[in-house]
Amino acid sequence: MQPAIANPLDEKLWQALQTSHLRLASHVEFSQQLHRGQLWVIIHDPVRNQFYKTTPEIQQLLQSLDGKRRLDEILAAQPALQTIVQERAQALKILAQLLEAGLLQGDFKYDYGEDLERQRQKNRLLGKMRWQRPWMLKMPLFNPDRQLDWLYRKTRLIWSAPALLVWLLTMVAALVALVDHFPQLKAYWSTRFLDPVNLLLLILVYPLLKAVHELSHGLTTKKWGGQVYEVGLMFLVFMPVPYVDASGSTQFPIKQQRMLVAAAGVMTELFCAALALFIWIASDNILVRDLCMNVMIIGAVSSVVFNGNPLLRFDAYYVLSDWLEIPNLGSRASLYLSKRWQQILLGVEPEPMPMAEGEKKWLLLYGILSGTYRLILSFTIALYIAGHYFFIGVLLALWAAVLQIVLPFGKGLAKLYEVAKTHGRRPRFFLAYGAILAALYAGLFVVPVRHATQAEALLRVDGGYQIKAGAEGFLQEILVHNGEQVTAGQPLLVLQNSALPAQLDAVLAQIAEMEILLSRYLTTVPDQAGFYRDQLQRLRQEESDLRESLANLTVTSAVAGRVEIPAPDDQLGRYFAKGDLLGHVLTKDAHRLVALVPERLGDGVLRDVQRARVRMATDPGHEYSAVDLQAVPQAVAQLPDAYFGSRRGGAISVDISDNSGTRALEPYFQVEMRLDVQDQPPLAGRGRVLFVHSDEPLGLRWLRQLRHLLLQRFEI
Ligand SMILES: [Zn+2]
């Protein structure tokens, strides 16, 4: 933050400086950096660990301050410094900053009380800024420079080029191993992560790994002779995490050095995560594997998501800003955006800001992306906490809303109004903001938006039609393949029984013999013909049974549906008795689905369902629709099936002290429905249902949800 100096005061201050004898404090350090082809000088005050950026001419001026000559004499003696006299704003700013910091000594007598007061106010405001993000408080502890020097001498080999090569190779190996073992890792994570022992380990591992992370920032700073002035504790969502102030690297002249210092933390964490992966693969001890999994989650996932994200002011931000050679990328981006806004909204040309070649597009891009992202992140964190600790979360959400929207917006508005007033653009100001408000209102309360609720689901496939052996025999051929769609009457399997034709032949011979006998008795002894008639009838029955069995050796389906024969290759050649089960034909209504909708979303969600779309975990690319929705009106925490619960790999968190794995942590509405299967029916298992509702303006929906949440919390 630089003190804003008003123009009339500038002139007075400049005059006062001209006649004073100034000398620069001896401990001030200079270093040079190249930003976008332009040479800059970094001034470092090691006592307060402050950095100032300026031009080589001003450095020359500062170095010629000897405390004996007056400033105007010095300037007159050096023609090279004449540009400073002409464009004095920059020189004035840095001189005022150095005076304020006590780095310029001499007989300077000037009451810039007004400036000072403004600066103090700004500092007080900065002090307050620390509380703007209550999930990130800082507590400085001590100066670790000597200890780091000692540690750097002991670990010098780690911070070398060959070690960087080792790091790179390890990363490649770990990536290959990760792809190989990902399914096992995922399965292990889903069963172990929520275990209390594992959560305890996680809380222990987190600060340790972060300590290693910070240490590597410090030691990489040491590699190029930088100073580290401060270590401390940061409370990240109330968890203590160590930090090292590695801003000493700001002075490094080569940008790759500064980038490496900023990246060292994440690189070290990734290395730890890679080692943990190798140990996880090799070990079968559950405690060791839990430990490794936590190192992987923190070192690879959380470090990349937070520290590795340049949109947040963590490590990757500094890497990016050094790489782009745009110092103060974040604050300059917001300054640039506000100037552009003023130009677009009021048509008033803003005061130009010094800008290097090609900076503009980066400032614009970064300003928009990081602003949006940070806003979303603040609210997501607040809402997450609200979901678990309601009142704290609501307070945090309000806090975030006030500090990140209301205050900056109000301040910007006031400033813009000031500009509009001085340039006589007041009507345009009100017109523009009126239009914005109208658009906002329309967007929230008029334009209907598609809206859907997602729910976890489990697909059950009922038995359906049973494929049974119609006659005893060996399974010779399967005419259909698993999953095939068949029609009623279509042949499915062929059984083979070589005894049946022989038996039929024997019976046919007996029948022929019996017919001759019968005709003979009918003509000679009609009284005794009855016995033979009965025999013949019995044989004819046997014949028809045998013919039926022969026909039944080809098994057909009585219904239309999809064939499911378990392990068809193993069944071939096996012997089956009549009536043995060979498989199923699943009819259309065999696919029944149960979905669970959290009660907190309100039962209104289920009252307005236009369509229900289903995706199964086994085949997420294919979408089905569900019909005949029937919701159970009472929400319960008891899950209908343990497969929904996290204990059995489901997505719904369950009480880990409950052995059945069916006690959910919150109540759910149960919705039963039937899957409308067209061609390719899915296998039973987990899936997700998307309940598509009627279109509704966003604002109305949010209001309704808020009302529901309040009603539920306060049980009015
Ligand atoms: Zn870091």
C-alpha cells in the first residue's frame, strides 16, 4: 500500500525536500530485477522486512544522498537525474515512503501531518484486514535465520540440481504407479477415511507435513543467500499450521530462483506423497497404510488444490506472478479492473496506471478469475461450516457477505460517485446503476432457470422369468449371449440327451406290438381286450411324454426380456435335471430403483418432478429415465440398504459406531421408481438419479430454500 498524496501537498513536500540534507540508512539493501524487459530496483529494509520497488534512476539518487549536500544541489550536479525533476511523482512517492519508514535521515522538516494521519488510518485498516478471514489467522513466533543456516548446511544436497532430477523421476514413477493402483486406492480410501483412528492420524499428519512444506520454502531461500525473518503459526479453520516468511526471496535477481522458492513447498509435499504411495503399495500393515494415505491426501490433493492454485494468494500465486514478471499481480489486477469499470460505466478516462508491455491482458484475466473464485470459495467454506455448525456458519457467511461484497461494493460505489460528481456525469451514474439493478432483479426473479436435484440411488433387479431345464440332459449349446434381448418363444439353450430317442424307439416298437395284440384279441376274445387297451393307452402317454421331453431339450423363453445366465462357459457340458434353474429372462418392470433425497432439501423437491434421469455407476455414459415415482412421505435416518452407506462404499455418511452400516447421519426421503428400460438394461448396483424440476427463477428458489432451512432449524 502506498500513501496517496494529493497534488497541492505534493508540491509543498517537493519544495521542502529540495532544501533538506538527507542520508539513506546504511542497512538498506538494493537488488535489481528484470520485469518484462524493464529494469527495476528492489529496496529492502531488513529491519522491518519491507520491500519497495523503484527505478534505477531513483536508486542512483538515493545512493548519492550524503547528508551534506541539499537535494536540489545533488540533482543539479547530476544531469542524468533530470528526468526525476520532470516526472517527480514516482520519486516523491518513494521518498515519502522511505521517510515514513525512517530510512531517510537528515534535517528534513516538513509537517506532512495530514498525509501521515491518512497513512496511519490505512495501517489501522490493514490491522483489521487480518480479521477479515477468520479461518486464516497468523501468529508470529520467532526469527529462525540461524537455525535455518545450520539446517541448510546439513541438507545442502537436497537443494541441488541433481536432487531436482531425482524429484522429477520420482514424480514420473509415482504417476505411473498411481494410474496402476488407482481403483485399489479409491476402494481403500472409501472404507478407511472416515474411521476415527484415521481421522486422528490425519489431524496429526497435517501440521507435520505443512511444517516440512514451510521448511523447504525457508531452506530454498537459504540456497541463494536469502534471509528468513519470521516463523509462526497460522490457524487455518482453527487448525494450527506452521508458516515461514520466505519473502526474503523477493530480492533474488533471477525469476526462476524466486519461482523455485515459492514452489518448493508443494514440490516437497508431492515428493512425500510419492514416497507414501510406494510404501502404501508395498505394505500390508493397516496403520502404515492409513498413515501413507493421509500423506497422499494432504501432500498431493490438498497441497495442489490450495497452494497449487494461483487464484488464491498462496505459493502458486507467487510462482505465476514471477513467471509473468508482474509483481503485485493481484492488487494491480483489481486496480486495473476498477479503472476499466470507471471507464465503461462513466465514460471518464481514469488516471493512467504505469503498465509494462503485454501486462494488460493478464491483469484483466487474473482480476476476473481470482475475484470470482475467491468469492465462491469464501461462501463454500462458510456454507460447509454452516452445514455442520449452523450458527457459526451463518455468522461466517454473513461476515463473508459484508466484507467481500457489501464493503468493497459500497466503497467502489462511493468512489465512483465522487468521480461522476467531479466530471458532471451524475445522470449517467444513476442510469448505469439503475440498469445494472434492473438486470440483476430480472436475472434473479424473472428469468426461469432449469433446476434439478441429484440423489443417490440403488438399482435392484427382480428375479424375472426363470430359465429352467425342461428335460434332463447335458447342456450342449447356448443360443443367446448374456444381456441379449429375446422375444417370447425364442429358443435359448439346447440340452442333449441321447437316451431319449432310444427310449422313444423302444416305446414305439412296444406300441406297434400292442396294436397287433389288441386287434387280435378284439376279434378272438373281446372280453380280454380291455387289458391291452389300457396298456396301449399307457404306452401312448409315455410316447407323448418322451416327445415332449425331446422338444423340451430346446429351452425357450416364455416372456420378452433380457437374458442373464450366470457363468455360461462353466455351464456348458454340465448335466441338468428337469426343473433345474439355468438363468433368468429379465422383463421390463424387473428394474426397480430406490433413491434417497436428503430431508434438508425439503419435500417440495419431490412434489415438483418433471422427469427423473438415471445414470448407473457401472456405465455412467448411458442415461435412463425412471417412471412411476412413489415417495415415502416420512424422512428417516435408517437406510433401506447398507450399500447406500459409506461403510459399504456408498456416498452417504453413516454412523461408524453402528455395525449394520445403515444408520445415516441425517434423515432421507425414500423414492421408489421403475427404470424404463429400452434396449440396454443396466446391471444392479449403485447409481444416481437426477430429478428435473420445472423451471424457476433463481432468486425465488433461494428464498424458498432459505425459508425451509430456517423453518427446519428453528422448528417453527
Ligand atoms: Zn507454501
